[in-house]
Amino acid sequence: MNVINRAKNMILAPKAEWDIIDGEQPDNAKVITGYVLPLAGLAAVAAFIGYGFIGMDAGFFRIKGVNWGIYQAANALIMGILGVFISAFVIDALAPSFASEKNMGRSVQLVAYAYTPAWVGGLLNVFPALAFIGALFSLYGLYLLYLGLPKMKKTPEDKQLSYFIVSLLVMIAVYVVIGIIMSALVMPTMGLSMSKDILQSIQVR
């Protein structure tokens, strides 16, 4: 699998690319190591550089520093990998409720490739002030997810919209939960605190 070509085709010609993926044998290890890790890894590196050395103003304080860079990089990488697996697991479990095919391998393909715009947009984290543009770009992934359901999950047309909406809610919930856990467990161990950064920023100014 050529990661660059797959990512480019998913963004520019998603319908044709889903047809190609539909003809591929599902291989979770190959998708994760050959696609998810490279893209999520690049987004993580961008986040480390952006938040570690460039930083951004956030209201009354500034987010910048190596620890912040590590935290944001870990977020991008961990949420990328766990997000794919957990979302795929739940979406696959829901498949029978929407007359769709229950196949974990296909679910991993569906979620991993639908996340493509999010990881490509994540490269903008190298300039944190532009990160919101990358976040907006990730919304295109919703369209990819919608297009992929009939191919990857054999979802009937009359069930496609409802399955898409439920799948979307699942993915949002997964990312919120992972984000909360990361904030609760990782930030304290790295000595990161929003309130502390606010006080330091006010003192500096």
C-alpha cells in the first residue's frame, strides 16, 4: 500500500478509492502499521513541533513548551490508534441493527480511511494558530465515512443515513472519552496545568 497515493485518492476521488478498497482483503495489522501509524505519526510530529517550539495564545495564557509538545503528540498518536480500534469495534457491533455486514476487518478499513482528512489536516498543527483549519478539514472525513458504509459494511441504501448518524455519534463519544482520560492521566504526570499556565502568563505580562 502506498500511503501517499491512498491518502490522496481518499481525498480527491473517494468513490473510486472505496471501490478499490472493497476489492482488498481486510488486514488489520497492515492497515494500522501501514496507514494509520504513518499518518497519525506525522500528525504527532507536527503537533510536537508546533506546541513544543512555536506555541499559540489561548486567551490569557500561552500554550508552549516541550511538555506541551509531547502531550499534544501523544494525543494525536494514541487517539489515532485507539480511536480507530474502538470506533471500529462499536460500529461493527451495531452493524446487524442496520442490516449491515458484521466484519471487524471491514470496520477497521472504514474508520481508518475515513479519518484520512483528520490526519492530513493535523499536519497544520505545526503552526498551532492554523490548527482550526485542520480541524475543519477533518469534517470531510464524515463524507468519506458516509460513502464507505455501502462498500465496507454492505449497508442498504435505506439504512445508510441512520447507520451513518449513529456511527458519527459513536466516533465523537470515543474521542471525547479518550480526550478526557488523556487529560486526567497524562497532563498531571507531565506537570501540565491550564490554571498554572494562566497564572504564569499573567505574571509575565
